[in-house]
Amino acid sequence: MTKNVKLSAEQVAAARERRQTAMHLQKIEGSPLDAEQIAMFEMFEREAWPHERRLAYIAARARGDLVPDAAE
């Protein structure tokens, strides 16, 4: 994975739409995202991170690994 690869504007828009749909479904299920989670996904979109980098970041957080400041 190349760290500097970014998603295109169209890919970011599609990811944002999927996130908004998922957030709506999570809310319906009674498990809405918290402000920190929403901010993380918004950062992914703002920085146009590729999906592989997003997954690696989320996995590191889930393991409790220290993750560097995300916005580089």
C-alpha cells in the first residue's frame, strides 16, 4: 500500500454516501456512531484516504495500538 495514494473525488463521494447510509441504519438499530467515530470517518473523507489505509487505522485502534496523528 502506498501511503500517499488518495481516493478520487468520485470515490470519496461514494464512500461518504455509504457512510451516511450506514450511520442511518446504525441509528435505527439503536447503536448510533458517537462524535469521535463520526469525526474519524469525516477525516478519512477529507483526507481522501484509500480504503486499505482506513481499515489499517481502524484495526490498529481496535487493537489498542497507538495510532499516529491521522491527518498528515
